[in-house]
Amino acid sequence: MTQEVQTPRSSASNARGNARPLPERPGNGSPLGLHRVLDRERRLPQAAERLDNTLPIWSNEILIDVERLNIDAASFVQMERETGHDRAKISAIVLRNLEERGKQQNRITGSGGMLVGRVRQVGSKYRGPLKVRVGDRIATLVSLTLTPLALAEIRAVHLEKHQLDVSGHAVLFETGIAAKLPDFLPEPVAMALFDVAGAPATVDAMVKAGQRVVVLGGGGKAGTLCCVAARRKAGKKGKVIAIEPSARAAEDLERLGCCDAVLQIDARDPVAVQAAVEAATRGKMGDVVINVASVPDTETSALLSVHGKGQVLFFGMATSFTKVALGAEGIGCGAKLLFGNGYYRGHDRFSVELLRKNRALRELFCRRYG
Amino acid sequence: MTQEVQTPRSSASNARGNARPLPERPGNGSPLGLHRVLDRERRLPQAAERLDNTLPIWSNEILIDVERLNIDAASFVQMERETGHDRAKISAIVLRNLEERGKQQNRITGSGGMLVGRVRQVGSKYRGPLKVRVGDRIATLVSLTLTPLALAEIRAVHLEKHQLDVSGHAVLFETGIAAKLPDFLPEPVAMALFDVAGAPATVDAMVKAGQRVVVLGGGGKAGTLCCVAARRKAGKKGKVIAIEPSARAAEDLERLGCCDAVLQIDARDPVAVQAAVEAATRGKMGDVVINVASVPDTETSALLSVHGKGQVLFFGMATSFTKVALGAEGIGCGAKLLFGNGYYRGHDRFSVELLRKNRALRELFCRRYG
């Protein structure tokens, strides 16, 4: 389970900031990481067959000592099936990927995952969005499919968690994003939080005082955070209405006290959703509608919950572009329709603060995802 | 090729507005047309198996004398294959659809098309967005998949145009949209225009004076209109940059004189697109990026053409939701990402005016689509 990897000597002294700096290659790399693409054709790192995962870093990159890989569920399940749930064989697949491609991208599913580690070096010319220092424990928020990665060892494979304990290094480009792991939250809770952190941060930026906000899938991971974020901005004169099919999740959400109404309805039933939102808003409908439902075919319900000058934000990965675009045309929905964007400056800090300030929310997340 | 259909007597006298009004059913129907869904389960008309296509209309509907069906390309090609390009058999499929379902929705492709006809009756309680009068020739802009339709006759099947000449009636719900056919444009040109009219109208609403606008697929049908619309709003201090792979389309666009640069690049090459937009904007990138490219895999190019506080509008039906959402995260794109929406109040009038005022544009459209 080991692989020869050229890594600099242990950087414990660097973490304390009192040793001489690690070497860098002269000059900046491309902020997108094009300089590490080894394919003959010009491609972005995610589309590339092979990345350069060697050291030292370019002067605008960040070097991470990697501790753990969180493999994407689709990818991990594929490897389990292929190997008959054999830990050693799963490790061998990952190491072969790294040797052949310089990144952990599943050949069959195309997907990656994220990693947890400690910042070892911040390039002297790094001008990216991250405010991290050497020694910080972080989780990357960009996919492993575009992250140069080299492992010296895979120490353990956790089948149930889809995680690998490892030693090695990874490189973050200048456009890459990562989040500092907060000290007051268990790591799995923080990871669950970062996975959806873009949604509540976007809600915070969109919602204005006094507005009516409808959240489809309001009792889920992203949904709960969106409801709390919406309440803060909409204020007492606003309304927060959640649509949530699961009785248990609806009850959890009710108990947080952030919603004016938690409606237990299947978001795939547009007629029921429209009628319920109509009743809850006295026919005015939502100013802002957030769709974080995790199942397909909820687009029309979102479109029917907003008024003609409102906005709908689609954050669920089950969203279909054509169902939104053609659906809006079919029902005469004039609202502004927005893509959810996982990249939102400061979204990790925003969501960590939400949990820090709201004890009930924190306890719910620790219970569910801890 | 005929089917027994109960239709009111010829309404020539009604068109002149001097006859007694046609009958209505008492009370309003649902603006979405739920009252005409005959399925046991509650569904929207588009998702329904069967619609009520009978007369008289409800008091908030519009009745149309149908002259022609423009069948969706995917649907028409499927029927051609199934029947070996047999006109009579294609007619029989359409008539059977109408008998069984009350609407023209292809059983295999699920798609419909649009229709051309003349307004015969506007319900006395109609409060929808259309400003039409009895006698107006219109094209519906909502899909046939949600339009109650009954045909007395199919007079001709035009294989090359994917059109059927027919007699019969159709019903437009209160949320439905349609466009008046302008007298100064040939019908096929007007239809080509209405097909993409939402795009330039949205561009007109989004772009501000002095902004840099990038249009991917700028030489196509929607793209050309978007470039012209962008120029009007961006003004002399703004910039309009088109990306267009076809030499001929690029030349046509150049000749219109609305672009500062027409870059002959394949929008599927994100690295090339980014470099070209960077050069054309001196590194500032686009304030507004419009993606109307008709091929898949152009999402990343659009995301790489905008600056961090800009906006990207995706109008191409080949857009993938996940490629946009995950792509933005992967390259650290903080821009606002919008769905194109075919429903835009007054978009038909806006695009007709564009062609009326711009002779070179009108001539280009007549040459290409006439």
C-alpha cells in the first residue's frame, strides 16, 4: 500500500514558522492550474488525463500535508463493487490512479471527493481567496478530480465512511478553495457543513428584510441552514416557509423556531406545493424561493411558488436545466432564475458562524452528522 | 385524414367583431389549465396523459382557429422514421394522439412544437399577458405538449419543414403566451425569431451602458440578436465581443457592425476562449456573458469569460446544470449565474422591433430563415 513519492522533509518546524522557507519554482503558475496539465492537448485540470503532482510548488500555489481523503460516494461504491469490498484492492486502485494520473479521479464514475490536511506552505506570490496560514487544518472545497495529489501511504480504508487515512501531499491552485476546520465542531460535522455551505451564504446575500422566502427541501442539510439564514435576513416582518416531506425532518425544523410554517408536502407535486404556498402567503407567493430538494422533478414546484418579479435559486444537484427553462416558459413564470454556486467567498466562515451562534442548530447538526 | 370534431361555426363575422359573442363556460379555469387535465392524478397539463380539448372555452381562456402546426424537430424525425416518411401515416399518428390525449405530444420523444392560427375568441374574464384581439394572426410560444388541440382535418404534411397545414381549434390558458405575426416579415422568419426571442429581450434588460458583453455562439440565430441588443444598451463606451466558430456566420456578424470583435474560436475550448477574451478586454473580462452556443460542453468557457462580480446567462438548451454549478466551484467563479427564460414579457414585440429598425439584421434573417 505504499508508493514512492518525492516529498520534502517533515515540516513540523515550518508549521511553527521559524525554519527557512520551503523551496518554490520561480514564476507563477496559472491560477487555474493549467501549468500542471501534462496532456498534449490544452485542457483544464479537471478534464485532463494527467496532472503533474511533483514538488516544489509554484510560487502562487498552496501545499497541503494530506491526512484523509473523503471519496465521492459514487466513486467509492464503484470501487467497492469492483473489488468485492476489499480494502487492499481499493487502496491499490487509488495508488494506481495517482501514479497514472497524478490525481484521484475514478476512471468509471469520473468523480473525486475532497481531502482534509494541514497547510504546509503558502507560495510567496499566492493572491487567492484563502486566508490560511501554515499549520492550519483545512478541508479542500474543490474536487479531488482537479487536485494534484501524491500519497506516500494509505494507512486505513474506512468502508462505511468512504474515507481513506493517508500520508502525502496535495496542491491547491490560486483559484482553489478550502475551509479552515473549526475547533468547536467534530470533523464529520464540519465536513457535512462545508458540503452545502454555499447555499446559506447565497441566501444571506439574496434575502432582504420583510421578504417571503420559500425553501423546498427545508428540512435537509442545506435546507435547514437556508431556513436559519433566511430568518436572520427576512426578520420579523418577513416569512420563512419550508416544504419538507419527512415528518421527522419537519419536526426537527419546527423545533428550531426559524420558520413561520413547515409544510409537510412532497416537492414533486407542483399542484399541492402551489396551493400550500398560496395559502401560507395569502396569494402573494414567495419573493425568494430556494430549491435544495435532493430528488428530481421538483423544478416546477419551485417555479410555481414564486411571484412574477421574484427570484428562484436552484441548489439541488438533481436540477435539470431544460426542466427549469422550458418549465418557466410553459407556466409563464417571469421570475429571475439562478444557479446555485458552490463557490461563494467566505461561505465556510459564514456557515461556521451560523452554527456557532445558534446552539439548537449546532446540536441538530452534531446529532445528525457527528 | 379527418377526425370528427365539435367546433363552433365559422367565425368570420366574429373576426369583424359585429356578431353575437361565442358561448363560454361559466366561471374561470385555472390560469395553468388544471381544469382541463382529465387524469385521475392531479398533474399540470404538460405532464398530463389527457387534456379536455372540447368547447366552449372557460371565461379566462383564448380560442384559436389553427392553421398550421410546427412540429418539434425531434418529434417529427421520430415520426418520419417510424412511418418511413409516409405523410398519411404521420397524419394518422397526430390524429390518434389528439383523440387519445387531446394534445399533440409525441409518445416517444415527449416533445411537441408550436402552432400558427387566428384568434377566434378572447374569454370575457381573460386577464393574461397577451394583448390580442379577435382576428389577430398569432403563433403560440408555449409548447403543444400543454395546449388543448382538436383538428377537423390535416390538409398537408410538409416533410422538409416539419409542418402540417390543418384546420381545427386550440385553447390558450391564462398563463400561456403567444406572439402576433408581424405583417412585414415572412412567416418562417417570424417563427425563427420567436423561437429565440427571450434571449435578446433578457440581454436588453441585463446590459448597462459601458459594459463589456461576451456572446458565446454570437453568430447563430439567438446570438446575432443578442449582439445587436447588447450593442444598443452597452453603447459606444461598452464592448461587444462575439465567439463564433463558423467563418460564414462570423462574417455575417462582422458585417452587421454591432461587435467590437468577432473571435473565430470553438466555444468548447475554455483555454482558448479565456485567452481571447482576456486579450480583447485587456484582462478585465466580461461584465455580462451570454451563452447561446448550441453544442454541449461550452459551460466552462462561459464561466472563464466573466469577472468575479459579473453575470453569466445560459440560454443554450445544451446547458448542463451540474457542469455549470460544479464548474463554477472548480475554477473559483464568483459570478451570478442565470438561467435563460423563454418567458419574458413583451419579448416578441422587442425582437420584432429589433428587426424592424435594423435593415441589415432583417435582411440577414430573411436570407437565412425566409
